Amino acid sequence: MPWLDEFITIALVHLVAVASPGPDFAVVVRNSVAYGRKIAMWTSVGIGLGILLHVAYSLVGLSVVIKTTPWLYAAISYLAAAYLLYLAYGAIRSGPNNRQSVNQNELQQGKSDDAISLKKALWMGFLTNGLNPKATLFFLSLFTAIISVETPLSVKTFYGVYLAFATGAWFCFLSFLLSTNKVATLIGTKGYWLDRIMGVLLIGLAAKLVWT
């Protein structure tokens, strides 16, 4: 396979990037703690679909346009920061009478009166990733420094589909781990503190977007 070395490089770089704490990580942890496994899984699927957005505009060269147009890049950054602050507001407001007061089985299955809809969870993941300008920089680097200009469009498309699937699978795995019996027991009735910590992290990430 002539593109195998290139694919392995992309897979390794992506593994490092997706494992690093960021907005996607914070949102998945927050939704897993606040609403349970099912909602977190759908959030993870949304994050994976958000990758396809970055792949699509990278394939046609729009990532370069975004990066080299200061006002457009700044607008995306501010929009992303505003959305992260919106998510942080809901996380910080979590209290002992919120989602974490339910029993362990409900924490795993995501069955609670205040749980968000699956559609909203999907969109939350999609927007968190799709509006992340850091992801724009990642795919800009990917399609300019790692992927050869001679690589066929069909192969590049395969890379994109793989990255979307791998990202969604990683966060689904994280969602599963956070809702296993031991972790659910550990979270218990004090899980809202982790929710608040994720809220603070989201604020920090939003500030970093605006600052940089």
C-alpha cells in the first residue's frame, strides 16, 4: 500500500491530539457525569461528525483561507469561546440536587427527568468540535505538512472518514469508562463537583481562544 506510511503517521498524530484535554474532552466528561452514558455517547458521535466538517473544508482548501483571513479566524474563535462559556455556565450551576443525586443505574443509563434530548447532545458535540479553531489549525497542518499533494482525493477522503470514526470511538470509549460501576460509585452524589471543574476548564479554554 503506497499510502500506508502516511496513514500511520496521521493515525499517530491524531491519537496524540485526541487524547489531549480540550473542549471535546471537557464536554464529554461533563455530559457523562451530568446525564449518563447514553447522552455522553451521542455527544461523542456529534464530535466525530464535527471532524467531517473540518475534513470537508480542508479538502477544498478553505482551512488555508480561514487561517490567512484574520477577521474570519477571529470571528470563529470568538464564536467558539462564546459557546464554550454557555456550556460552562450550565456546568458550574450544577448542584447536589441536580443530575448527580440519582442512583447508580440511572447514571449508567442516562435516565433522569432533567436529561437533555439525544438530538441536543448530538448537536452539542458537533458544535463543540466544529467551532473549535484549534481543530482548524490541526487539519491545516495535517493537509499541508503530512498529507502529500500527490495523495489522491479518494485516499484523503478515507483519511477524513477514519479520523471522524476514530474520534467518535475514542470519546464513546471515554463515555463508557466514566459510567462503569466503579467510576459511577466513585462519582456518587458528589459528581457535581467534577461537573463544576469541567465548567472551570471550559472557561479556561474559552479564555485561551480569545487570548491567543
